[in-house]
Amino acid sequence: QVQLKQSGPGLVQPSQSLSITCTVSGFSLTNYGVHWVRQSPGKGLEWLGVIWSGGSSDYNAAFISRLSISKDNSKSQVFFKMNSLQADDTAIYFCARSLYYGYFDYWGRGTILTVSS
Amino acid sequence: DVVMTQIPLSLPVSLGDQVSISCRSSQSLVHSNGNTYLHWYLQKPGQSPKLLIYKLSNRFSGVPDRFSGSGSGTDFTLEISRVETEDLGVYFCSQSAHVPPTFGGGTKLEIK
């Protein structure tokens, strides 16, 4: 069955970076895009970016300067990296699957991130 | 960015009730291909959002037929015909007709 499993740290200091790996199973990254969405009490659900099946990426303009998404098809892994973290980046970060800019039909369980010194 | 506005923020219900959740977008969600890219998700505490309805009115695999989606242009509705305990949680509408995809603030369905 389709699964997206996330791994990454729960606590990061201000100005440092966040790296999360989303390992997928039950489908191929060559057929689907993987998006990143975060959720915080203050801002709700925010779309951050996507890596498409062909390998190109699109980013939310608000995060483009400090966000990078890449993947390794052979390992079924998607890599998310966000730099220069501040306290308001504290949120739950999700990876999710979709075709094109469609609906997100399967989601990872989320990575709870706290940015604090 | 397209702003998605949900009404109400909280919806107290009794089991067996029929309920409606509204969602309004700041721009039309009708794509040039004729599809309406409005989707509904349910998030339960401690879980990730789960897809319920995609492209306005299509139930995702395994979603009971007591859930239905409707609307047009900028005004949309999710209806639950007979609320069950497993339906409790926060409902989000979302659009993907415009980039970036955006989400409503959520409607919390809870027991009265």
C-alpha cells in the first residue's frame, strides 16, 4: 500500500537548517510528485513546494530563497531542506503525494519541528 | 495567493445529524479544462489530513457515501448526511487551481 515515512530532527536552533527525508513505498517517484506542507496554529496549512516526477521543483515564493527539495528515485526518497530557521518556522512538516497540482491523496505522518535555543 | 475562507470555525453536532460546511475562494477554481480544483480533507487529532473529496465532488477511495461535495465557481459545500463518531475532527477545504495551492482555516466538527 502507499506509504510516506518521514524522518528528521524535532528540535533545531534559530538560524540553523532543517533536513527531512520522506521515504515512499507503494508507488514510484518517477510517476508522482511529492509536496511539502506545513501546519502551525498561527498560519494553518501552508504549501511549501514540490518535486515533480521528472525531477524539477517548484517552490512557494515566500520560501524560495531558503528551501530546497531533491530526490533519489532509486532509493524512493525525497529530501527537504530549509535554511535560516526562526521561531515562526515551528510547525508540523508533512510530505504528501499528488499528480500534477491536484489533490494530496496520501500524506506522511508529519515531523514536529520546534525552533528554539 | 487564493484565500480560502471556511464557515463556521466550529460546528457542534449530534450524532445522526445532517451538516454542511461552507468554503469560499477569493478566485474562481474552475480550470481551463473544465474541472473545479476544490478538495476536502479531514484531520483527526494527532494525524495527518486525509483526503475525502477531490475535484469538487469525487469521493476518494474508501470514503463513505454520506459525504458529498458540491458548489461552483467560488462557493463550495461539504455535506455529511448522518454524522458518526468517526467523522469528528477538523475539515479543511483546499484549492489547486492556482499556484500556490492554499487551504482554508478549518472547521472543527465536535459533539454538542
